Amino acid sequence: MINKYVYDHARDYEKVNDLLYSTYSEMNRPNWLQPRWEYMHHHPFMDKSTYSAFAVWYDDEKLVGIVSSELSKGRAFLQLDPNYYHLKEDMVIHAERNLFNEKTGNLLVTAYMHDKELISILKRRGYYAKESNPWCEILAIEPSKISIPELPEGFSLTSLDIENDLIKLERVLWRGFENPGEPKGDIKSRELMQSAPNYKRQLNVVIKAPNGDYASYSGAWFDKENKVGLIEPVATDPDYRRMKLASVATLECVKRLGKLGAKLVYVDSGIPIYKAIGFKNKYKEVIFTK
């Protein structure tokens, strides 16, 4: 019997992991990679009050679907066992009733371009596709096919298993994501991220400037069940851009993932830097609204 429940983190988190591990497909990806789910829960901007707006569907003891936002209300993502696609419309209805962002007046529902069934449901319910943007592309690269550029003179590469200065790490992320001024030096957000069960410091690469600043950073996650990796996040301090530092950091992460056994490494973004270093289009997302 199919039953729907409000998401309970203690009960459901690991079962969603199991769903994402078991439904991965290189040819026709139906859901997120598991690392994206884990990354979301350990992101400092995750609004945990939105958990009560998520819903899960169980077939007896087996979790077969979840509809959630990412970080805050206003976005809806469906993760579903392919044998239960008949639940999609119910999931969309739940999102409409529970994940609408009253402050922005938005509900955006994300669908893969190849998910014709969900797209048909959304259009029938009055949704339309927003203008496409590079962040809706999902790219992948094979670790065996990379070539890492040399660093500029005076710059060096390290990883967080060797040097883990949380103040410098917070600064490169703060500035790299265009936040104004200097960060407040609060390292709790970095401690939270590094507390994720599958966080590996050796997969988090830093490019150091000659003065010791963290000039660029790339994080990476490994799905050992499916032998795939995910790049997230990547940031370069504005003072050190256009020097190929992010390219080196990202490709070093890809190389390290390959050594762990990853056959493919994904990045859920199609911005030009990734295509320039060899990532190829794998899937495309479409964002719908009404």
C-alpha cells in the first residue's frame, strides 16, 4: 500500500540516500546524485524549517519518492523510483500546496528534458518553461581523459587533508560567490559542511597564492556505489580570476575521483569554464513556473 508522510529527517534521510543510489542511470538519469542530497543537508544556507514542507511516499516499508526544495522554499525537485511514476502528479500537487515561496511569489519545478511525462503534467497544470540558462545543464567528464594546466609561478596546490585553514576557506567561498566585503570569520558553516558523512578532505582542493591566500577552491564528492563523482562547489577569489586556477583545482578533483574509481564526474552546471576544460553535456534541466 502506498502511503504519503511528512518528511522526517531521522526516519527518511538514509532511505532517500538508498533511493538515489539505487536509481542512478548514466543513460537516463531520473534523480539527483546522492552527493547532492547530502551536500544540501550540510549546506550552511539550508533552512531546516522547510523539512516540514517535504513529503515522502512509501510502499509498505520502502521509500519510493520524495518531493523537496533545495535550501529554501520556492523550488521543487522530484526524486522517484521509476516503478512509481504514477505518483508524479500527486507530488506536483504537494509542491504547489507546500513549497510555494510567499515572499517571492514563486514556485519553480525542475524537470529533466527527457522526462516527457513530468513535463506533460506540468504543462497540463498551467506551467510554462522559463528561459533556459547555463545552470540548467548537467555536464560530465571521464577522469581518464583530462589534462591539467600548469599553475602560474608562485601558486601551489594543496588539499584540505594537508592544510585545512577554515578562515581562509570561508574567505575564498565568501568572495568567490560575490558576497560584499569580507566574511565575519564564522567558521561554523565550514565545520558543518565537513561534518557530512561522506565528506573527504582529500577531495577538496585549494590553490594557494604566493602570499598564502586561498585563491581558488574546488570541492568534490564520491558516490562509491555507482562509481561517479560530483564537483561542488567551485569558487575563485575575484583578485585571482582569469589565471586558470579554478580549472586546475577542478581537474585535480576529477583526477582524485578517478583514482578512487570514478568512471564519470558530473557537475550540475553548464557555465563556460566547465565546457572549456572538457566537460560535455549529459542532460538538460527545464525550470517550469506558473
